[in-house]
Amino acid sequence: MKLIEIHTTVATSEDAHQIATFLVVQKLVACAQITEIKSYYYWEGALQAAAEFRISLKSVDANYAAIEGAIRERHPYALPAVYAVPVEHAFSPYANWVIENSAGE
């Protein structure tokens, strides 16, 4: 199985914790990390600057569709950023832990 790291951002800590907790409890992801960030972007023709919370999720590629669906169901944004990047190299014991803890319920 290939490891991936999925990213999304939300406006509130509460939304971040709700999404992260759901995905870990469902065992779709082995780990969720939340960090506070400052984002700059264009939205509806105007430059925006906003405090956001980035959620980084560790899982396997086979779970991506289910993870994306779960995020989209719970995400407050009209156009949420949800994307995955492949993990090319990982410490084997850690990779095995991610695989074991991303097996679903």
C-alpha cells in the first residue's frame, strides 16, 4: 500500500477538530495534525487574508475517496481545498503503523 498525506484547511479550530476526530475514529486515517496558519488567496475577485487551520492527515491511497467524501460532507467552505501528496519514503515501522491504523472500522 502507498502512503499519502491529505491536506485541507478550515476557518475554525472547532471545524478542524471535528473533521480530524471523525477521520481518526473511523480509522480512515492513522493520524491528524492541526496547525494554525495565515492564508492569502483570491476569492471572488478580491485578495483575501485569513487565519485558518490546516489539517494534515496520514493514510493510504486506497482510502482517499472515502476521506475526501467525509471531509466534503463536514466542510463549511463552498470550495474546500482537499488534496493528497504521495509519501515516497517512510521509516518502515512508521509506515506499517499508518497502514494498520488506516484499515477502517
